[in-house]
Amino acid sequence: MPLDFMGMDPETKEEGSATVWVHHEQQRIVIQGVTADAALAEEVGSIEWVPGHAVGIPAHESVISLPLRMVPILRKACDAAERAGLSDPAPERAEVSGPSGDA
């Protein structure tokens, strides 16, 4: 199976749950989470995080929000992807701190 379950929000209730998978064929970490509200999406989309990079959230991307208690699950997904040889180290950038934008 190409989709490998990593974990879900440990405080999930009956409906909805932030969940993380590793998709082997697509070589991606797949995340289900709460869709960001308009204010958070505006905050994320209004800042030039990397000089020269377009401002805004492209139509094919989404901003989601995960509780910080899921950090261990995200680490598990990253580690699993590396162990499976799926991760391709990003090219070095000169002291740029911020998201890659590759959603």
C-alpha cells in the first residue's frame, strides 16, 4: 500500500481528526487538518516569506492547522520517509528561514 498511516491527533473525538500519512508513490507527507480560518489564511498569504517569492496562497494549495501536540507524529512521518529513501534533501539556500511553499 503506497499510503502509510503515521498517526492522528491523540485527542481526537468521533468526527474529524488531524491525521498524517506518508505516500510512498507520490513521495509526499499527506496531512489532514483543520482548514485555516480566513484570518489565519490572510496572515499566511499576506507576507513575503522568501524575498522575490510571490505573496498569496495559490489556488491549488491550502493552509491547514495542526495542534502542536502532533509534532511527534510529524517527526515520525519525516523519519519514515527518510528511512524509505523517499526524501530528497532540498538544495541549500543562503540563510533563508521560512516555509518552502511546496504544498
